[in-house]
Amino acid sequence: MDARQQIQQAAAWVDTETLRDSLTAARQGDAGSQRRVAGAMVWAAFSCPDAIEPVYDIIAATWLGSGQLPDIPTGLTQAPLEASFWNAFFSAVDDAEKGYDAASITARVAALGGAVHPSFRQISEDCARRHRGAGAALTNPVPGRTDLDELGACGDSSLGQTLYRMIVEKGYDLEVLDREAIALSALPRSLRYLNTRILQMHDVWHLVAGYQTTASHEIAISAFQLAQFGHNYSAMFLATITAISCTRRPAGFGILMQLAAEGWRHGRKTPAMMDIHWEAEWNRPVEEIREIYGIPVYQSVFPANLFESVAA
């Protein structure tokens, strides 16, 4: 059985002990175990979002050596993973050989949302409505666009001014992807709000939660976002890059798991950042915002520029 077949076969419900044992063996470099872990992540991301929390709690507890090992409930609602999905998924995995940059892999993973079974949308909506970090999606209107001039007018050392300089100096977009191009308006109420809001707030969360804009920190903040409100895209991104590692770059598997575990654990212990009215905080310094809301700064065992240093 080749790597693809192993990942595909493992993309189904798994009990806690089996996943824990797979993670333990994966940490020792066992290729089959790494693929079983990737399969569990693919299943949670593209089929069964209600499994994300227990699966990632088990990943974090096993990899970091502390924490509870919850049961993964049986009978969770899940969408079928059909042949058309697997074709699209492994096409995205294979295209890593051509080289992804931040923009291209973001767009490619986002496109995988169109390859899932039609039932997945409602399953994800129901899951989002139950998530303790996503309550704002039930009551708040879908946000308008951020005003760059308003940010630029904020005082020195403020969040707004820091974000303004980040956007202008690095040439970033105010929203990571064009909300209309990826048809967010067609999503159900909670998913539309959450996905629109995180496009706006991704760079804000970088600044406030202490994530740099390096490759390793982008991986970690994806796990942070996933823990915070069950972000569909983040689950899909982490599953995809883990599958890429298993099939293309197995030496990097341990690094990915460490970053995902760190970001997940950070997100779990940080208060719900979706609940914060960020536009009312533009003129506060970042450090003051952290203190007011009790937001800890991300810490990793790896240097922030790990991948960039290796590439250089």
C-alpha cells in the first residue's frame, strides 16, 4: 500500500489509543504512522469537523507530553470523502513539487472547499454554531471592509498604526483573500461571518497574539485559529501540508506536528478573540490590549525564521 492509499484508508474515525500510539510511533519516524496521523487530520478537516477538537487535543497532549487525552465520540455526523475529493486533494499535494508560496497555497487549499461532499457545508455550519469561540457569528452582522486611512490616522504605537505599517510596508492585502472571489456570501450565516471576519483579522491576530509572518508561524497560527473558533480553512491547510510532508518531505513531519500542537494549545488557553470588537481597539497599544483581554504571546521551541534559515 502506497502513501496515498494509507492516508485515504486512515481518513475515518479512529479511537484515542490508536491515534495516540500512531503519534508516538510517528515521532520516532515511522512512515506508516505518520500517514495514519495525516489521515485522521484529513478526516476531521474535510469530513467530520466535530472531531477536530478531540483529534487536536490528542495531537497536542501526545506531542507536547502533557494534557488530557479525550475520547473521540462514535457516531459523529460526517460527510463522505468521495473519489472526486481525493483526486482534488492529492492534486494539491502533488503540486507542492512545483513550489507553493503563501498566496498560491492559500488559494489552492481554499479551493478544496469546493471539492467536499455537498453535505459538508451544513455539517460545518452546525458545528460552528456550537463552538464556544464562535458565538459572535450568531448575533453580529457580517462585517464591512476595514478602512486603511482610518488605520493610518491612529496614534503611534497603536494597534491600528502598527497594522497600517504592516500592510503598507509588506504590501499585504487588508483581507487575505477577496471575499467575493471565494463566494463567502453563499455560505450559511455562521460560516459566512467567521470566514469573513478572520480574513480581516488574520493580521491583527498575528500582531496581538505574537505570531510573526514567517512560514513556521503561519503554520502555528493556523492551529491557533482552529482552536479559537474551529476555522474550516485552517483545518484543511494543516491536513494538506501534513499530507505533503508524509508523501514528499517526511523529514519535516515532526516540525509540523510541534508547530500545530503549540498553536493549538495556545489557542485553547487564549480567550475567544472573535468576541473582541477590534475596531474599538485601533488606538490602544498592542501590549495594553493583551493585558486587558488576557492574551498570552505565542512561544515556540523553534526560532520564528526556521524555514527561511534552512532555505537560505
